[in-house]
Amino acid sequence: MKTNKITVIEAEGGGISIKSGGNPCSSVEIYDISGRIFTSRKWVTPLVEAKLEKDDLPQGICLIKVRHSDNSFSITKYVNP
């Protein structure tokens, strides 16, 4: 089984950058801590790095789900200050 590690970092000028570790991402979903979907983004051409604005994130703890081009997915926790 292949592991898809994702990295979330603060982007310059605000927002976040989500790096998918070499396996391109075709979509990103952001969930608030109660499990409700907050933001969803899909791309026609899969990206190795996706950028989202701070407005796309709920305050506090959220979950980021990345669907990769091979249809696998990764989930990570992020704290939006």
C-alpha cells in the first residue's frame, strides 16, 4: 500500500499551501471540527501543490482531505489561528 503524505504550510500573502508529496491532488475538501464540509475545490488538471485562501478555512481546528489523481486520499489536521 502506498502512503500519500500531505504537508500544509502557511503561504506568503496569507492562506495555505497544500503539498501532496509527489502524487498530484485532484480535489481538496475542508471540514470543520464537527464534520461539516466547509470548502471544496476540484481541479481538471491534478496539482502537486494547491493554494487556498484563509477565507476558505474555518476558525480553529479543521480537517483537510486531499483526493489524489490515483483516486486514493489523505487526511490531515490543521489549526487555523
